[in-house]
Amino acid sequence: MTAAGRAMAEAAEKESGYNEESTDESEEDESEEEPKLKYERLSNGVTEILQKDAASCMTVHEKFLALGTHYGKVYLLDVQGNITQKFDVSPVKINQISLDESGEHMGVCSEDGKVQVFGLYSAEEFHETFDCPIKIVAVHPHFVRSHFKQFVTGGKKLLLYERGWMNRWKPSVLHEGEGNIRNIKWRGHLIAWANNMGVKILDMISKQRITNVPRDDISLRPDMYPCSLCWKDNLTLIIGWGNSVKICSVKERHASEMRDLPNRYVEIVFQFDTEFYISGLAPLCDQLVILSYVKEISEKTEVECCARPRLDIVQPLPESCEEISSDALTVRGFQENECRDYHLEYSEGESLFYIISPRDVVVAKERDQDDHIDWLLEKKKYEEALMAAEISQKTIKKHKILDIGLAYINHLVEKGEYDLAARKCQKILGKNTELWEFEVYKFKEIGQLKAISRYLPRRDPVLKPLIYEMVLHEFLESDYEGFATLIKEWPGDLYNNTIIVQAVVDHLKKDPQNRTLLRTLAELYTYDQRYGRALEIYLTLRHKDVFQLIHKHNLFSSIRDKIVLLMDFDSEKAVDMLLDNEDKISIDRVVEELENRPELQHVYLHKLFKRDHHKGQRYHEKQISLYAEYDRPNLLPFLRDSTHCPLEKALEICQQRNFVEETVYLLSRMGNSRSALKMIMEELQDVDKAIEFAKEQDDGELWEDLILYSIDKPPFITGLLNNIGTHVDPILLIHRIKEGMEIPNLRDSLVKILQDYNLQILLREGCKKILVADSLSLLKKMHRTQMKGVLVDEENICESCLSPILPSDASKSFNVVVFHCRHMFHKECLPVSNTVSSVQFCNICSAKHRGPGSAILEMKK
């Protein structure tokens, strides 16, 4: 049973006083299932009617309602229950009211046997009185049309009335002999009716009965537990009788199966039993709404009594059903009602369901989004309610997203989920500054300013400075790190910087060495454009942001006397910054500041030299000593790259420190190659380096000195034999080797010499072949080129006389000489050759030394 149904049950009134309270009051329920329907009593005129009379039947049209009473009255009502029209039909109970689809014609039958069919907006009317009670009447759905003036009545017989000639009504019996007919439903060309034996369906086109559905429980009195019929559509009939439900589908019979059978037949597609007795049913999409009559055993008297009726929504299955929702309804006088006293009518277009009892009419309708949000809020599911409101913000009428959001925030605060509440403020409060400030003060009252601090707006909107200052003071009193984080994250224009600076200074008086407060104070000074003070603090703290501060705010004039501090903090970044800004702090100023710190001076000058070998040339002499003292590996590269280094001074320093490699380089650079070679041989005793040095110098005398020095040293001889072959004739060395001297790996060395010699021969031969092949290829190419024709036309001129090369009169004879260089001459314009050879050369190309071009073509005519 869902919450809405229990809501109706909880609102039950005592029999002695039937009030006007709405039936959708809700009882707290442990179930989390949301009700599918909501309920309210049909009041206004209905209340007045039922105070003096009792409802016996009702029919629903999309435009109005028609209510019949036990005192023989028929009332037309609007959907709010207001009376629009009243008909005094009979002094006794109205059994049935039927309307056509247009709502313009009404059929009424009563317990005294009267039947009336009349137009609501016309004078058309039919009266008939039978000698027995007429329980049911049904007018043709299209009664408004002239050729469908038909209606049926149900008593002991099923009679069809048709208007014929001269507007006379002609009755005909459709069925009889199976007891009283208590329900009829007419849809399209199909009439369904129920009598004591079961349900029949008649096809009005063929005038044939197409089915008989017997009732299941024959022990139930049909007058006490009447059959409920409902057409879901033109071909689907829903039958409810006792506690059994059948859903029948009308289908066309195949032509091969016809014979003497009707052209239509009925198939039961769903069939199931319910827990209680059925008083009415109606379709809801692919589900069913069932009104049930319930009996229960009283706990006090232990006697069976009438309970509240139930309205169930079920999902039909082939042999059972699935309950979707179940609501117990509180209707006035339910303790006295029987199953036959309840009726269920519905409005197809609006999914409205009317539960009719003698003293009450209750309207059930599908819950809309507002109802859904109401239920979520009642269950404290604020997150889902907020999401539902956002999705349906164009359709909801009762709720506002902001109100739901504020309720959600309050709920989270009450639960102690302060961080989540603060985070939701961003989405819910948006740009509403007043609400933001209200929430901040609320968080302050409960001591949770820290929770909301991370989510305060910083741009569009911006709150009052006092709000931000209040939060900062809260952090400053209890959380220095959190305070520092906010100062770093918040723009400096959100609060009064002077007030916050003073507060930090006051705290530093208590703890002057607190690095967090000092760092934060430096940031505040930066926001306040007091860069000098910020720089002093950063340098004291050796903070990494000092270089960013200098660059960002161009503080180079402030660091002229702080270069040593910067270098001590991070020499790499400091040097890069100084070199990048030479125009602001000169090289001379930096060197001067570092005079007492030669190791830092070397770092600066070394990087300067790497960037530009010439900028610090005046300090190159100084750098020799600095490299020798602090960075010997880079001394030799410096000596090689520098063109401003005094060689004598460098040689003196290297000799004093016994730097052999550097001394060798300086001696060779100063032209004293022999001394350099001697130093390599004597000091380093490295024949490979000596050979390499001799190769670099490419001096025959050096090779001679090297051979003389090595002649009595077998390992040196081996090294020379292995490497000398391509630079000096090995015979010179071999002849000088003393007989009997043992030389390590002599055989391998001699083999290598021979291999090197063979390799040289092969290279020469290979080069010769390539040269010959290339020469031949180029000669052939030149020959092909010179054999090609040359175009001569009127645009060409003689290079000597500058007149057109071809005569204007083509009939005259002419002689033209064309060279391979494409220069052209009249033959008479060429100078007479003094040589015996018949080969002529282009005067222009010969004069320009571009190589003679021999004549390739002589044209005559």
C-alpha cells in the first residue's frame, strides 16, 4: 500500500461527521515507493448534493460530468464539481446515465422502468416506461449523426431502439432469457453486455453475437457483485467480475475459417485474479486501474465488516499481474457500502479517475512534476528534488528552484555536512549577492566560515569586502596555512589590503620567525605594490618566487646591491636573470659586486663567455685564474675559444700549476711545437697523443723529432708503426730500428702497414675509374647537346652589328654563324681568323673567359 492510499485512510472521518477535508493527506510511511496517483474530493456543488441525496451513478465526458442520485435527479457538473444544470427524471433511483461522444445527447434509466433519451442542446427527446426496472442504458457513440439514432436498454431483455420513418422509434430484441442485464458498454460497432450468465459481444454490422465469456464465480450474486466492463480501445474489452479480470481482444477471422461462423472472434489475451472484489476498472496506458471492494475482520468484534475501498494500478501479465501501486481510500460512509455501491469512471484524454460512492466522489489523477517534487521534499531527498525541478523548470508551477535549493542547504547544515552545503551554495545561490552574504553570516554563526571560504565567489559577483575580511580573520586566528592559501588564491581587490596587512604584522609580533606569515605578508605587499618590502622578505626566506617578482615588476634597480644574496640562493637562475637583463644591470656592476666571492664571479663570467665569447673580453685574463682555481675541465676549452686571452699570462699560470695539456696547447699556439711535443713525450709519455699532435701540426720536422725520441723505446715504435703509414714513409722509421731490438707486436704492425698501403693503392685505382667514367659520361652529354638544333627567328639579332639576324626580305641570300653558346653573327660581321685552323670561336665568350664556343651551324641562302 503506497503513501497516498494510507493518506486517504488516515484522513478517515467518523460516521457522525463527514467533513470537506481533502483526501490526499499523507501518513508518514516507511516505504520509499512514490505513489502513482493523487486524490482529492470533488466538492462545491457535489458537496451540497450529497448532503441531502446519495450518488447512484455517474458518467464522465471530457467537457462535463453527469451525476445521478437515489432521488431520481441528474446533475450536470463542471470538472470542479459546480452544478451547471439539473434534471428531475424520476422520484426513484437513477440506475445509469449514458452520453454519446459529442456530449450532446444523454440517455437515462431509473429504477421505476423509465427510460429517457434527449438532447442537451436540442428539443429531441424519447420517453418510454417499462413494467420492470431498467438497470442500464447506452446510446450509440455517434448518436448525434442522423443515421446512428440508436440506443439499447437492459432489463430482462436487451432491446435496441432505432429511429426510423417519421421519427418513430422501433424496438428490437437483441438478447433475452439469461436474467437481468446489468451492464452495457457500446464502442464503435461493438456492444458488450453482462447478464447473470456472463458477458456477450454483439457486432452491430453483421448483427451477430461473436462471443460469450462465462463468469467464473457463479456463487456470487450478480446484483451484489455486478460485472464491470470497459473498452480500452475499439477492439479491446476489459472484464472485471468478482475477483477475476479478463482482457479480451476482438480479431478478424480468416476467410478460410468463416463457414457459418461470424467474421470476428474474441481471444482472451490476459486473465488473472485479484485479492479483492472488483467494483470498477479503467485503462492507464498499458496498465490497469482497479477499484476493489474490501472486507476485513474487525479486531474488536471479530466480525467481518466493510473496509476502505482500494484503488490498485497493476501491470497485466499473461496469467498473473504485477502490482504497481495500491491505495486505500477513505470515502464517506465506507462502513455501510457494498460492492455494487462503488463505481469507477475515467476521462480518457486526461487520465482522471472518478471513484463514486453514495456519499462521496473522489478524483484520482496522475501525479505531475510538482507532486513528484513534493514527495521528494517530504522524504528529504533534496538533491533529487533539485534535479527534478531543474529538468522541469518550464512545467512546474508550485515550486521554485531557488526555494528548493535553499531548503537543501539548510538540510545539509542541520545534518552537519557543512562542506557539501557550502559547495552547493555555488550552484544554488549563483550571482545573488544578498543570498550569498546571508549564507556567509549563517555559517559564521555556527562557526563554519572555513567550510564556505573555498566556494565564495571571486568574480561576478563580488561580495562586500567585509565578507572576505571576516573569513580571512577567521583563518588568521586559527590556521596560518589556510590563510596563506586564500591570500594566494583570492584577487587582492576583494578585501581592504591595508587592514589585512596590519593584522598579519600584529601576528608577526608574537611570532616573528613564522615563515608562512612572512611569505603571506610578502604577497600582500606585492598586491599593495610595495615591491621593495616584498623583495626583502622573499630574499630573507630564500623564496623561489623572488625571481618571478623581480621580472614581473621590473625590480632590477632594487637588487643592485643584493646580487650576492641572489647568487647564494640560486646561482643558476640568478645568472640567467642577470645576463638576460644586461641593459638594466651591467656586466661591470655584477663583476664588481662579486669581487669578494670569486667562485660566484667565475659562475657568472663562465656563463657570459658561453653566451658570447667577446662580451666579457676585458675579463678573460681574470678568468684564466678563475678557471684554474674553480673549473679546470673548462680551462682548455676556454683557451681554445678565447681570442682575447693573453697567452703568456695563461702559459705562466699553467706552468705554475703543472697543467700539462693546457701548457702543450699554449706552446703549440705560440709556435713552439717542438717544446710542446717534447712535453707530451716526457711528461705524458703518450705516443698516441704525440702522434695526434704531429698530425695536427703536419710538420715534417716534428715527425723527425718524434721518430728520434721513439727509436730506443719499443712501445713507442709499435705506436708509430701502427699510425705513421698515411703521413710519413714507414721505411724512414724501419731503417732506423736497431738490429736485435725487440718490438712488441712487430708482425702485426708490419701487416697493418702493408694493408694500409694496399688500401691506398685500391683507393687510387677506384678514384681513377670513377674519374674516367665521369669524364666519358660528361663528354657524351656535351656531344649530344652540341648536336641539337638551334632556333633562329626574326627576334634574334647579330651580336656584332645588333641588327636582325635574318633579312627582312627572305628572297635575298644571307650567311649566319651560330655558336653553341647561342650567340649569333652575320658571317660578314665576324673578324677574319689569323689561324690556319678552320675552327671559329665566339668573340663574346672568349673575351669574358667563359670558354670558347666553336661554331655549330652556318646558315646560307
